Amino acid sequence: MINTSTVSQVLKSLLDGNPPNGTKPADLGDWRDVVQALYDAHDTGGTDAVRRVYAALAVKTPGLIALVSAEESAHPGGMLADKWQLRTLKDAYEEREPWAYVVDGLIQMPSLGVVYGGPGSLKSMVLADLCVCVASGTDWLEPLPGERGDNMVAIPINEPLPVLWIDFDNGTRRTDERIEAMARTRDLPVDTPIHYVSMPRPWLDISQTPIVAELASLIKWLGAKFVVIDNLGLVTGDTEENGAGMAQVMGNLRWLCEDTGSAVFVIHHQRKSSGMTSGVRKGESLRGHSSIEAALDLALLVERKEGSDDITIIPTKVRGYNQFDENGLGAFFTYEHREGTYDLARTRFWRVAPQTKERKDLDIISDTIFEVLRESGSMLTETLINAVRDDMASQPGGKAPGINRVRGLISKMVKAGELVQSASSNKRFIGLP
């Protein structure tokens, strides 16, 4: 029988940078192929090659991580007492530097955050805009020229910080185009510390500890302090998004931001059923298991009304200081195309006043009116009012708006030409134009 402690010692020695110690892989039973692969890696590329091969093998070799982690401890409290860095009240009383911020008063270092929204909400674009500002030390969301208001000021970026964008969603061509358009708008020099990669191999699987450790090494090598992963659903491996296994995924992301001292943000999606429902806590619309939201320091919901370039950025979870009210941040998307093409040439976001809660509630009702009519065709006014109220009340945590409120909005939409009214046998029908 093979002594697993012997295998463990061989593997640890190689990973610590030592050459093969003479143990023959053929004598290691089921582990012979793993050890031989690491021996070969050492011969061709040294310790770095060994660690890369180990990370790849750990993903598909059950028990390998546990084998390498297994060790005996002489500490009377056992291995955890030996390895865990236990702290006491003395540590808590020591003087600490104030929190450092990537974005003043909004994104701390280290921290774990998410930016989420529905399809086409511009969530990736606004986050790319932020990345360009962070890398260049340029204040974010300058007020749109002519926009007035007490809070219409840019959001400070205290200092330039290196950025890493990891794309698994848009592809290299589109990512190149977006980053270039954002940077050229601000005339950034080529040495601005923006690093990005698209569709890389090996693929990132946050459920696997070794590849997360490799990502931490890359982040520290680059000195990146703001890291974006697009998107969460594509980097969880075999973990079910709505399952309890997401707790381990989020735990690995938490370790990543703590180990690197960075703000790590993932892009994610909004639940289809509750994204536009009045009366539901906004955070409930974050898709997936509850452990996702629970792990976050900051969650930013991006909402965009269909057909508009206005968005609202709403903090739905803030762990710590929050300088924004429930209306969030308003932003307006501007862009130019390259002459004779549809390619982006220059693009950026400006700060504008956010929509009020009253305006958002009316938008939800109007969106529901359109949805009901698209599905059912023209309807009697009273029937439409009841259908809209029933639809909104049926959503999780939903509440039916008042009858007169819906009736009044329908009248305004008819006058504005958004809906049409017709009569048949003394009955009034409402339909789409």
C-alpha cells in the first residue's frame, strides 16, 4: 500500500520550489501520473511550470488539493491553531489607517461587489466607464453640461489605480472597441494602467481554489486594485447558481479580494420576474442563491428604461458608509460612431438627476400596461386596468396600484399617442398604436 504522506511530501516539495527528491513516480500507485507530470513540468519550466500544471490537475483530480494540504502539526492546538492567524483584543485596539477607496465614499479596498441589471441595461458599459476613470485618476460621472442640482458634482477618484478587466462574455473584438472608445474620449495615454483579457484559457472557475490562487498571483503581479469579472454566471464551473454551493464560490471571491487588497467586482444578472415589480426590495431582484447577496459589500443595480439612454445606478446593499439616497445615481450614456461605420469611436457617461420613486413607480405601471397589451391585444379599459393590477400583485412581494392611478396613466398615455383608444358598440377599447 502506498503511504500517502510520502506522496504529500513529494508534491509539497515540488510546489515549494525544490527539485525532484529521487522518489520514483512508478512507486506511487494511483498518484504516479500526477507526480510524473509535475516532474516533467519541473524539468521543462521549473517551479512556475510545476505550479501551473498543479493548478490544472487540481481541477480534474479528486483529492489532490486535500493531499497537498494534509499535514501533521506539533502544535498542541492542532493544525488550525498552527496555521490560522488568531487575533485578540490587542489587535483590535491597534491604530488602523482609514479605509482606502477606489471610488470615494462608494467602493472600498478591499471589498467584494456586484453590478447587476437586466439585458441591455448598460451595466457592463457603465462599469467599463468607471474602470477607465479609476485607471486614469479621472473623476467619474461629471455632470452633463447644463445639468443643475445640489448633488450635481462628479464622484471623486482619489488617485490612479491599476485595473484588470476579465471578460468571458463579449469577446476580444467588442472588448477592444469598448475600452478604446472609453479611453479615447478622455484622451488617455497608452501607458494608462488598464489591463484586460477576453475569453482566456485556462477558463476561470471560481469554485476551484487553485485557479483562484493563480488569479490572486496575477492581480498582485499587475498591482491591480480594481478587478472586474464579466460575468459571474460564466465562472462558477459546475456549481448551480441557485444552489447552496454558491456560498463556496462567493467565499473564494471574498478570499481573493482580501488576499490581494483589491476591490473585486463581478457583473451579474437580474431576475426576470421581479426586476420591475413595485413594492419589492430591490436586492431581491439579484439572480441566484441568497449567499450571493450575503457575501457582498456593495451591490449596484443598473436600471434602464427601454429606448432611453438614461440609467439609474441604485445601491441595493451597502456594507458600511452609504452617501447615496434610495433614488441612487442618474447617468446619461453618450456615444459617437466611427465615420461610415457602426463601430464605437467615443463614448462616456455623464451624471444627471436620478428618477424619483414616484416616476419609477409610474414607469413600472406603464411597462406592465405595454406588456399586457402585447400579450392579449386590445382590451376594454376596465379589463385592462384589472389585468395590470392583477399582474403587478402576482409578482413576488408585489402590490396592486390604485385603480384611479392606473386609469389616469392610461388616459395620459392615450393623449401622448403611446396608446390608442377605439370604440365599438358603445364600449371603449385600449390598444397599442
